[in-house]
Amino acid sequence: MKYKKNIIAVALLSSGFGSYANTAPNLPLVLKDPLTNQQWHLQNTGQSGFSLSNGKAGEDMNIDFADRMGIKGRGITVSVIDTGVEISHPDLQPNVVPGSRNLIDGTDFPTDTHGHGTAVAGLIAAVEGNGMGGRGVAPYANLIGFNFLDEQSMASWMLSHGLSEDFRALDRFTDPRVFNQSYGNSPATPQRDAMDDPGFALQQEIMQDISLQSHWGRGAIYVKAAGNEYESYDTYISGIPFYVLPRENGQYFNNNGLPFHNANISSENVSFWNMVVSAVNAKGEHSSYSSVGANVFLSAPGGEYGTNEPAMVTVDLVGCDKGFNVSGTHANALHGGVDLDPNCQYTGVMNGTSSAAPNVAGAIATVMSANPGLSARTVKHLLAQTARQVDASHAGVPLSFENAAGEMVSYDAVPGWQTNAAGYHFHNFYGLGMVNVDEAVYKALFTGVSLPALQVTPWRAQTAQVSIPDASLDGAQSVMTLNEELTIEAVQLKVNIEHSRVRDLAIELTSPSGTRSVVLSPRTGFLAGSKGGFTDAVMLSHHFYGENAQGNWTLKVIDTDKGSSQTYIYNPSIGLFGYNKNNNSVPGVLKDWSLKIYGH
């Protein structure tokens, strides 16, 4: 199989397509359907996506080469783990294969009463060239779906995430090699090491096995949405819903431009087995809502809201009485039963990292179909190597604050684009960059050997017991030496910190090569800490991708506030309440920390 792939690749090169993949200007996509010309994420010509303003030409996923060569996901199955999927939708049904499940009634029809999962499925693999709607990123890929968000038991999780009822290995050609998870949670307090929870530990074992051993050892990839809580978030306290928002210098929703809810605080998002994805809008900039963090691996189009600025154009539940597109007036010109879509089968307002994730899932299916013999980790590596430095001038987010001595100081709270010692660009907003389909496909065609086997170190612990001075750039610092000479794929950090105002803290990790990663930005909207701080809190960074793990690692914890910032919660029936109103009366303590390296 690899031999045949190399012959194909040489033929493409000799015919001129080798240079085309890298340098050719955008050419019209083949087999256009009526709405494809508004799907800016596939080919951005500056169109509006039926919104009130236009995007920026060229800010797209770069699929021209794959499109013209017909490399579009054939033979790769993607599992949509969501609100369900309307698998009878005429723009999805031809790509649906056996394997879907309604987790409530046990049938093979994963009923979607919301529309979210159906829209996600359309972004991945809506059919092309059938004269209706638009197309997916991988329009030849196979689809299965699960209504997991309606029935979130452990049994349902196992089935939707790849563990069959008869515990059969995922080796059939119709078994999924890509799992899309456009969902998440918003913890109001720092997460403790979820591996202490037997259920989560079991999930991680299952994901590890499927990621590495399924499909005759080639493995699979789990894609995860980063979250949509950059400015505020919703949570539950004792079963009661609350809206959580920041307040700084007497102004609500003022968080000094920093992410209010970091993507690195959810246990699912700090799992090595999940590829976390943030969202970019049609101008090639950070989508206003997208959660961000050092754990983000890639960014992809998610759009804005489809009214003032473009969102995603994708499939919707059939009928003008359900889904996102219903009868009535709407600012998005696709909605309400218009001539282009009289039966309201499509939508122009799908957005969020819920959209960015399936765009990456479709990209993965495309790259896998270019060279099915490559391991899933190798495909992930090719995506990292080829990711585009989107929004290259983004300078990050500095934080000015008054220190304990009454002086105004500045802290580089979210660094701009940095190039690590292995030559990889990284930004907490965009991870290793925007997914670049054509470049990854081109590399896959010429890649004949997969990555070496994954190696995972045990947790390496370091006692610190260092005081964290209040409102000071000095911070608390501790050094650990690792002897493992591994090429890094990801680094997990576990911390134990005593502090009564965890929202004040920035946590940064510096590698032996000198690369500095802010693994938790300050002003994260926690309501409180576990046991008065962070207790076995785990975070993840991809900032060190490709570097050598051997040498001295430095952890630094900085208190950036002496009491000016607060977190508020609101419920319309209960009212508005403030948390963290008073500054910590005593300095915090960095008690101890641990590192785990994933690499080869």
C-alpha cells in the first residue's frame, strides 16, 4: 500500500501538482453546489456567508489541491458524538454507514431534536456535487452519529467513543478513525486530577487504546472543541444555573482583555488523547467567544454569529419548524425559507468551537484518506508541521497591574506568536496554527514511515514550598531536572498551590530550551479553589512540541492582583453576587508540582 502511494505521489510531482499544492492561487472548487460559494471556510473570497459583512479573502482551510485531486476523505469514517444526527438528511444520507446509535431507545437512528449535531456532521462530510446545499470538508468520508448529549451515562460514553458492545477491536473499514466532540463543560473551580476518578481513568484507558491500537495499529484521533467562554460562562451551583462574569475597576465584563475562562481548566481538555481546537473567524482572527490556552493544538474556522459577521454555512434539520433555520425574519439572509433553501434544510448561523472542531475532523479524514497507512499520531504530526501562522501580527495580551509597592508593572500574560527551539510556532489563541489541508495532504502523500512508538513518562514530582508574594512579578519559582531524552509531543503539569484568590494567579512553565509557556493565564474566572487553591490540578501544553525533554524545567507562579478584580455570578431569580471581593491576607505557597512527558 505504501509503495502504491509513493507511485501516486511521484506521478503528482512529475505532472506539476507538487508545486501547485504550495504555490498556486485559489481556483474555483469543483462540483459546486448552490451554497458552496458562501462556505468561506473552504475557500474565502471575501464573501458574507449570508451575514451583513464580508470576510477576508484567503483566510480559509486551503483545500484547493485536495479538491482537484479528489482527496476528500474516502474510506475514513467519522463519529459525531453530539445531540444526534439527522442521518436521513438528503445531504448526509449517502455518506452514512452502519454504526449510528440512538442511546435512549437503542435504535440505529440517533434522533437530533436540536440541530447542533446535524450541523456538525454537515461541516465534516456533507455530500458534494448533488445540486443541493454546500459540502463538507471531507465530502467523501463516512459518517455515524450518536445522541450522547441526551444520554450521558458511562455505557453511552463507551459506545459513542468507540468501545463496541462486544468489545471488538475497531478494525473494520467502516469503524471510525476520527471522533468529533463538539461539547464540553465549564468548571467554576480548578479541576483536581481526574485520574483520581475511576470513571474518568477508565475513559482515558479506552481512548489511549483506541488512539494507538485500533485499525490494525494505525489508531484514531479524538477531536475536542476548546469551549466558547472567552468573555463569560455558565455554570451550576447546587443544581442552580448561574451566569459568571468578570468585573475590573468597577466595570462589568472587564477582564483586561484576558480570557475569562481558560481552555486548560477542563479535565477533558487536558487529556493528551483529545486534540483541542480553538476558533478563527472569517477575517482570520480569534473568534470573539473562543476559549484559548496552552492546551490548544490547532485552530480552525468557527466564524462569528452569522448576523453582523459570517458564521458557518452547513446543513440543518429539514423543515422550517425546527433546527436553527425556522420561518420568520432573520438578519442572516439564508434563513426563513428563501429561494436557495425553501425547505429550511441549511443554516448560516452555526458557529463556535463546535464548528472549528468538525472542520479539523474533516481535515483529518482528508489527510488520512491521502495515505491510509499512516498512524493517527503521524497524521497529527503532519497537521502540526503544516499549520499556518494565522493572524501573525497578534501581539498577545499584556496585563498592567499595581504591584504591592504601589508601582504599575506589566506582565506578558498571553504571549504573542513564539517560535520554540524545535522551530514550531505557537500562540495560546491558535495553538500550532490554523489547519492547512493542502500542505498536510501533500506531506502525507510523500510520507512512508510513521512516527516511532509513543513513550509516556510517569509523573516526575518536585517539592517546592516557595512563598508566592502578593501582586509581584517576582513570583514563586522552582526547578526540576528530567533525564528522559524524548522528543516532546505534549507536556502535562500537575500543581499543588495554596492560595485564597486563585483568579490572581498566572502559572508558567519554561522548558530546558528556554521556551516559556503560560499554561494558565491570570484573571481566570474561578469562584474559588479546591482546598483554598489548586489541589492536584492538571494542565497541558503543546508549546514545547518537537523540543527535547531532557534538562532543567522551571515553574513560576505569579500573583498579579492585590484585590482590584472580582468574579460575579448572576441568576435572574436570585440576583447578582460577587466572589473574591477581598485580597488574600497572606501570601500563597507553591507546595509541589509534577510533570509528565508524552513523546518519542
